Amino acid sequence: MPPEIQPIQDILSRWIVIGQALVGSIGALAFVVAFLWKMLAVQPQSVLQAKQWIQRIVIGTIGVEMAGTLVHVLTGSVPGH
């Protein structure tokens, strides 16, 4: 790998790990809260809203993981890597 590319790849890798850790932690907490909201909700509308939030949390977490994988693929495709 060219020496001028390595610092950029290191920064990207570091930020990807930090972002995935934050999304994982916050996502897990949000999932637990939404699940409890769903279990404790009395009104059908509240249950529906809780289900929608659970779906959003899951899709967002998957999106962050896919973005991290895409960055690794793109930086791995740099000539000389």
C-alpha cells in the first residue's frame, strides 16, 4: 500500500470501529427501551409505534454495519493494497 494512503485508511478504520461501537451500544439500549414500551403499552397505537421504532433501530444498525463493510471494500480496492 502506498505510504500516503495508510494514514487515511487508519483514520477510516478507527472511526468505523468507534461508530459501530456507539451504534451497537445506543442501538441495544434503544432496542430494550422500545421492547419494554411495546410490552407495557396499553393502547394499540402505542404498540404499533413501538414496533415501528424496533424496525427502525434494526434497519439503522444493519445500515451502519453495511457502511463499514463498504468502506473496507473501497479502501481495499486502492491500487497497491
